[in-house]
Amino acid sequence: MKKSILSVAVMLLFATFMIMACTSADKGPAELAVKAAEEAINAAKTEIGKIAPEEIAALENALASAKEKLAKKEYKAALEEAQGLVGKVKDVVAGAQAKAVEAKAKAEELTKQWTEMSEGLPKMVESLQSRVDILSKAKKLPKDLTADKLAEAKAGLDAVKEEWAKAQESFKAGNVADAVSMATSIKEKAVKAMETLGMKAPEAATATKS
């Protein structure tokens, strides 16, 4: 990414020098300025088009406007628009750079959350299943547990296992944010089922994330 941004920066610097050299409003300087702006936009599009598609589209529209003025022999207007475009490209590249850094940080945080959940949730499911099996075979339920509550916990456990499988599929498909969201909901259901059975949920599972 750094190498790509650097190549765009070099192109922008070149375009800036080219346009600074265009001080008169005749055809030649206007054509040169429009060409320099177009090259800067193309370089930015190649490197950050996927990060900032809307911004690139706006730059291309502005370039089309400058080209239209050039075709109409409105050289002064075309020159001025082209000169302004290079500055706009710089802003878009800087914004995309910040956006990429933010997206990377968010992806890393989501992956971290998923790793923690994928380690903790299976253990909770295993504990729940063990407790359900024991209580299902018991001749008498604990004083604070009714048959209805046990049935509710069993249903909750079944839902947890089914939804966890779906969350894993979502993660494998690359939908990390969706997988984490699903896992968060699953964790809440698992905690509720454990509380229904009189079990103590792991501290990490009940902690409120700041």
C-alpha cells in the first residue's frame, strides 16, 4: 500500500509541475494541463479506486467537464479546472490513505474478537451440553430448576449450536463483521442458557466491552 501511494504521490508531483508551467490560457497549456490532470486521476484510480470509488467518480466527472471546455475552445476555463483537479486528487489520495488505515485497524480488531469468541464459545457449548446431559438423566432436578426451564435451556443450546455453525460459515466466506455480530448474539444466548441451569458463565463472556 505504501509503495502504491508513493507512486501516486510521484505522479501528483509531476502533474503539479506540469500545470504550474501552464500559465497562459491558449490551447497548448490548456491541453497539457488537462492531460496532466487525467494522468494524475488515472494513477489515483488504479491505486485507490476500490477504496474511494465515489471520490474517483467525482474527479472523472470534473475531468470530463474540463475536456468539454477544451473541446469548445474555452481554454482559460479548461486550464483553471485542470489546475484545481490536481489539488483535489491530492485530497482524495490523502483521504483514501486514512480510510485504508482505519479499515485495516477495524479488520484487525474484528479478527481479534472472532479469535477470542471462537476459543471461548465452543467451551461454553461443551459445558452446557454436559450439564444438560446430566440433568436430563437425573431422577430429580435441583430445587431452583423446573422441567420447563430445563426444556428452555435445551432449546437455547440447540439454537446456539445451529447459529454457531452459521457464524463459522460466514467467517470462512470472509464476512468477518457478520460473523462477529452473530457470535456476539450466540454468546448472549449461551450465557442465558447457563444462567437458567444455574451455571456460572465465564467472566470473559459476561464482561461488557468498552
